[in-house]
Amino acid sequence: MKPFSSFSDLSAALRSGETTCRQVVEFHLSKISEHNGRLNAFLEVFEQEALENADRIDEKIRSGQAGKLAGMVVGIKDVLVYKGHSSTAGSQILKGFESPYTGTAVDRLVREDAIIIGRQNCDEFAMGSSNENSSYGPAVNGIGQNRVPGGSSGGSAVGVQMEMCRVSLGTDTGGSVRQPASFCGVYGIKPTYSRVSRYGLIAYGSSFDCIGVFSRNTYDMAITLEVMAGKDPFDATSSSEPVPSYSAFGADGPKKTIGIVEETLTMEGIDPQVVKNTEDFIQKLEDRGHTIKKIHTPYLHEALPVYYILTTAEASTNLSRFDGVRYGTRSKDGVNLMEMYEKTRSEGFGAEVKRRIMLGTFVLSANYYDAYFTKAQRVRRLIKNDLKEKFKEVDFILNPTTPSPAFEIGEKTKNLLDLYLADIFTVQAPIGGFPALSIPFGNNREGLPLGIHIMADSFKEKELLDFSKNLEDIS
């Protein structure tokens, strides 16, 4: 099968008979067979099911009844449930669990004839920035050099990077779509909080979690988000805000005013090649007539501790449901109920998940609730209000996606603070609930991909995607 630059081209070829869904699925299965053994991006491949669905959708195409995503091959992160299939959240505590239902985001894709090809590796319960916390072993960046793909949606990023699927669904709590997108040289979008239903997402931090999309171009990302987005009666937090036609790109519209966060280019520890790459991108924007405005965000360094205090607090509550009683793994060594709880959770959860549960329980405890949790909520509001004010002055806020390119597997596991700092540029968007995306731009001297991070005001995904589409020729 010849390569198709976007799903729009592929869709036209399917309808003209130039290719078939079966051939598309076989192409991606061949890529999985070629790469997955060494990259560990997919935990399970639905080979026979995908081929059967491809044949069924080919019939629908021939009869003119196919949905708008007919032929779109999708990988899903292992925190999104899919009826009749395992969903483990990268954890031993859910080993063997089979979902009795399909989450809304996945269901909406399937209803438009997307083909789910498998579930993808991730940090356990989406807690991590490198995909080294998966209990099924780390996913590996397809770029080589023993590099991490980023986390927590590392397997999803690698799946798209190596053409093992056309798009992937990931989740983004503090940067878990955008950071792996940058490390793997692909596109990744986190929508506005509430834009996509969280029904069927195994929760980490419920007021932060968003389902996002990885792709190799803007169109594929846009049409996938377009199908997933919208109000869902199963998720009371989902927004009723109308969903624009994200994939209907207009011509290059009025020039934009883009805010550059000065601190992100001068902070201690940022890779000089990342700074130079970002400055080169800014110059290209100026050459195209966009206005660059330097801005100051006073809470850049407060954002990371706020994020970790609030998400671990929410995780300690969300993960209390995994106790071995109703589903998932149950320890065989407990002699009474309390001991069964303790041993199940000790055996089933990995070190990072235990660490975050303990931190979250601590900040929610009676003696420390006001000192940590309440204060973090107040600073969260300050950060959101500050960014809202900035969006009155600028259309977008731009900075590097990450302070460094992909690092080596094992490089940062001995100093967890260094690992947590990988999210320093991405956490402000989920703290405020704003949409943001990472677009690939350039490589460092070792050939490692670098990304540019662009954030917009709430429900401005259409503007973000239009902007991204008009920049594809320079990215």
C-alpha cells in the first residue's frame, strides 16, 4: 500500500477503490510485527478483530453507508476501556480485567467506522513522564539510542511515530500527550477540559484528565477530535459548548499575536539546543507577519508543585476503588479483610503509584489539608486567572514543549525531581483547563525530535488547529 499523507487522501482512495480497509489494516499490522517486539508500544493487538472489521467496513464503503472515519486505524491507551477487551492501566492490580462497556470517546470513533487495532503501553495509571513506570516494561522511542518516548502516553506516541496505527488516543493530565508527542516527533493535542467525555477513562486526577490525540499531521488530529468531542449524558462534567468542524480548515486568516513566555527560554537547566530551536521557530512566525509579544507568567515555578499536590490528592481518592474485592487482582495471602486490602494493594500497585497515593493521602489529612490542598487550589485559581488575562492580549501562548529532548531510559529514575521537571512547560494548560498542542519542529544535533507547545483560551481548539495546519510547511 502506498503511503497517504493524511486521512483525507486515504479516505478518497478507499472510496475510489484504489485501496481497501483490509489493505490498510494489513499495512499497520505489518508495522506492528516489524517494530513492536523491540519498542513495546502495544500491550495487545486485536489482529483478527481488526481484519474482520476492515472487511465489514469495506462492504459499507461499497454500499455508500460508511462513516466519516472509515479506514482510520486507531490505537488506544491502556487506560481507555473497550468492551470485551482487557484494560489494565499498565498495572498488575487490573491484570485480567475485561471491560463490560466501551468509553464514550472510543465508542464515538467506532460508530464512525474507525478500526481499533490494539491497546497501548503507558505509565501505570498514567503516572509518569517517561513510560518507565508501566508494569509491563517501558515503551521505547522509535528514534533509537535507547531513548524514552515520554509519558504517560508513550506507547500511543510510538504507535503513531512508527506507523503502527494512523492515530492514537492518549490521555493528558499534566502533559502526557504533548510531552511524548515532542519526544517522538509527532503531533499531539490536549483539548479543553470537558471538551471530550471522560466516561470510560480510568481516572488519575479527575479535574485534570483529558483524552487527546496523536497523529502525523493536523488533519488526522482534527477529524478525530471532531468525532470524539461534545456533550455526553454519561459524564456530567462534559461541556454542551457546540463542536465546530475542526477539520474544515480555512485559508490562512488574520495574523496572530503570539505571547512568548520569556522565563521558559531563560530558566536554569533548559537545553541550549531547545532554546535555539524555539527561537528559530519564533523567527519563522515573524517572517510570516505574526506579532510576537514577550509575556511574563509569574507562577511558572509554582505550577508544578500545585499540579503534584492536587493530582496526587485526587489519585489517592480515585485509586481507593482498587482493593481486590470487586474486580482485578486479589492477594491470596490475606487472612482477613484488612490484610487482604493491604496485600492486594502492596502487590498490585507499583512504586510510583504508591508514592503518589501516599503523598495525596498526606496532603488530604486533617492536619495538612489547609496547608497544602486548600493553598494549592487557591494558587491554581491564580494561575488560571493570570492566563485568562494573558489571552486578552494574545491569541496563543508559545514555549518549548519540553526543556530537553528525549532522555535515555534509566537516566532520570535515580533523581525523580529531574523526571517531574520534564512537565514544567506543559502543566499550566491542565491547571487552567486550556487546550494546547505540541507540533514537531526540528531536531537536535543527535537527531532527536523537538516540539513547540502552543496554548489557547478555553474552547479555542478550532483556532489552534487552523494555526497548526497553516504551519505544517515549516514544521
